[in-house]
Amino acid sequence: MELHTKTAHELRDMLRRREVSSVELTRDVMARINAAEPAVQAYVTVMGDEALRMAANADKALASGEPQADLAGIPLAIKDNMCTRGTLTTCSSKILSNFVPPYDATVVSRLRASKVVFTGKTNLDEFAMGSSTENSGIKKTRNPWDTSRVPGGSSGGSAAAVAAGMAIAATGSDTGGSIRQPASLCGIVGVKATYGLVSRYGLVAFASSLDQIGPMTRDVEDAAILLNALAGHDPMDSTSAKYTPPDYTSFLNKPIKGLRVGLPKEFFADGLDPEVRAAIDAAIKKLEELGAIPVEVELPHSKYAVATYYLCATAEASSNLGRYDGAQYGHRAEADNVVDMYCRTRAEGFGPEVKRRIMLGTYALSAGYYDAFYIKAMKVRTLIKGDFEKAFAKCDVIAGATAPTAAFKFGEKTDNPLEMYLSDIFTISVNLAGICGVSIPCGFTSGGLPIGLQLLAGPFEEGKLFTAAHAFEQATEWHTKRPPAISA
Ligand code: GLN
């Protein structure tokens, strides 16, 4: 039986009916990892023995007769920028290549409490800076749909693992699109939650006012289940919202008759690949058939989103990454004096994109430039947020493409960082505004590459996303497709 191709909710039901044990399921996923990992390279660390121990524990809990969480016994991968006590957490950076955290991120401890089985830690662009996972300081992850192409990024390892059957679901983090864009390029579901909904405690910080953790799964129901496990107030994160999340599965299986779907013309402009555009147009038609009402909306400041993001994100990153000096943890270079030690540690430990961002951010924050760059970017950020507020007065959700193209080839955008930055053109304004979004599979290119539909909603309106995304998914077959090599 091909257990590793199933969804978490199907497997939950099988575990509860005792048709399969978590140990059997975990062995099946580990066998899949052994078979596919040489080609896909999704993991920095595979937690084979520990996964089996966690599975045996989950089986004990499931046999106890006590009620268990939906995800009890389900093999799930963790992006390698979330701290796991006793297990290497590298952020795919040489500077953290030996870092074993003494504590768990809040999301990790919440998943442990749900008796989730950890398959391992997944690869990412170094410090989550990138859109293709090519910036990883450890390895390059390949797209399971076509291994000559990137899986997207920065959560490329998580997306590839879920798509290839090497984990049933995974966590990702999204600062400017890092959950939604790889979900789109790998044909899975990815949710960027409202800023403050999921605790960032123990998430290695990139840009603290933008970073948000969320689910990466095979279908919308699994995303609702995983978000239930992740969301909720955490006193350990000062930006965590004092908000009691609803049960996100209660938003599934609802009609969308009368749902107003906002279509910003800025999301349908030049640069959108024609095949992607055709799939998005067809998806919107499908939503209309289901009773949704299209509404024209405007996001006039979205043309400044990429520039604004790359000022805010690099400024915050340059400050956050100041802590990696070799003195307390991580890589430490040999030197005769402390200043040389700092300099060499950072020169050896950080890759080129991370250095570029630290320099850009330091420049934007430096005396004389602060008002012209950083403060200006903060003002535009407020305008972008205002655009969404106005738009959501006229509609319930906004729809468009998650990414302007399907998965691109290795090396295609690495020579030109600006071109790489443009792959986030539809995702980053969402982080600047702090709102929520989802990417769901909505078609394929003629070359067989997945295309993602992005749906957005206002702050703490994840329920609307789940209702709309689930209705679309139930009326289509895209989410049932698996990369050729793994279809059973
Ligand atoms: N691709 C964007 C960047 O490079 C977003 C990354 C992310 O969301 N972590 O910054």
C-alpha cells in the first residue's frame, strides 16, 4: 500500500480504525525518503531513528483509547529554520552548520504535544533568503515534477518533500512568499497565516515584522488541520496576537454562493506567463460557476511592493544577523584577536545572497540614508496595507496567480538577483500588509508543471480562505495529482 501518497486526514482515519500503525506508516515514508531523496535532496537532516521512536509513542497513545489530536502519528517534516531540541538546526547556512538548539520552537513543541512524528529537517535558501532554494549553503533541492527545475523557495525542501511523498505534510515560513511560491511550484497547498497568528518563538529570525510560520500540505483540509495545531497565542513571542483561533476545519464544506472575489488588475498585468494566466482565468471561472461573484478591485501601490519589501526585509535582516559572530554558537573561525575572529567567521559562514542582504540593509539604515530609504519604505508599507483595507471593503477574498511563472530551471535567475526578486511580485505585498493568503493547485503547464492559485483575505480571516479554497478543490482534481515518479 502506498501510504506516503495519502493525505493526513485519510491517514488519521486509518490510524484510528487501526488499519495501519504509525510505525508502519513512518517506515513507509522512510522507505520513500530512501528511494527519492537521492534525486530530490529535500532534507538537511533525516530523523530516521527518532521518527520511529516518536511513531511507537504515538501508537501507544492511539491504543490508549484517550482522544488524540488529528495529527497524532502522522509523519511531518520541519523546515530547518525552526529550532528542534537536540536536532541540528542549520537554516541551511554554514554559520549554523553545527548548531544543535537546547530548546524547541513553540510550533515544534505544539506538534510534539500532538504526537506528530518528525521525519526530519528540510532544506531552504540560507536564512530563508531566496525563491528557489538555490541559495542554500548545504544542497540544492530539485522539483519532484521535473528535477532539472527548482522547487521554489525558500521553503523548497518542505514543498518538495510533501510533493514527493517524503513527508505527509510540513511546516514552512513565509516572509515574502516562501510558503506560497514553493507550494505553487510543487503543486501543493501552502498557507501564509496572518501576522501574529502563529508563534515565531524559536523560528530563526530573518525579517521579524514579516516572518510567519504556516502549513504546507497535500490538500486544503490538511492545511486547516495543521493550522489548528500551529495557531494560538504564545507569551514567548511578543508579536503573538492575543486571539483565540477558531477550529479551521469548521470552514470546510461550505457553499461559496455570493462570495465576492476581488480581481486586482495589477495582478493580471504584463509579466504573467500566458499559460499561468489561462489557468488562473479558468480557476476564476470555476469559482464563478460555484456561485462566487467577481468584483474589480485596485491595489495601486502594489507596483512598489518589491522595492518596499527589499528595504524592510534587508534592514531587519542586517540587524537580526548581527548575532552571528562566532562567540556563542555556530561556526567560529580561528584568529589571533576578537575582531578578526568576528570578520572571518562571518566571511566564511555566510553565503553571497546573505552578505548582499546584510550590506543592502545596513546601507538603508545608515545615517543620512535612513529617512530616504527605510522611513520611506515604511510609509509605502502603510499605503500598501491601506490598499488592501479598501479592497476588502468591496470583496471577501482576492484571487490571482501565486507566482508569475511555473518552476524555472536551475541557474535561470541566479545571475540576476533582481529577476529572482520578481518571482515574489504577487506574494510579498501580503506580508507587508500582515494579511493571510493561500496557494492551491489549479492546473499544469503544457510541460506538466504545476500552477498555483493564490487567494488572499484580511487579517484573521483564514476561515474565508479555507471556505473558498476547499470549495474550489472539491470541484477540481488538481490536488489529487502526484509527480509521475511517485504516483501509485
Ligand atoms: N523570496 C523572498 C526573499 O528572498 C521571500 C523569502 C521568504 O519568504 N522567506 O526574501
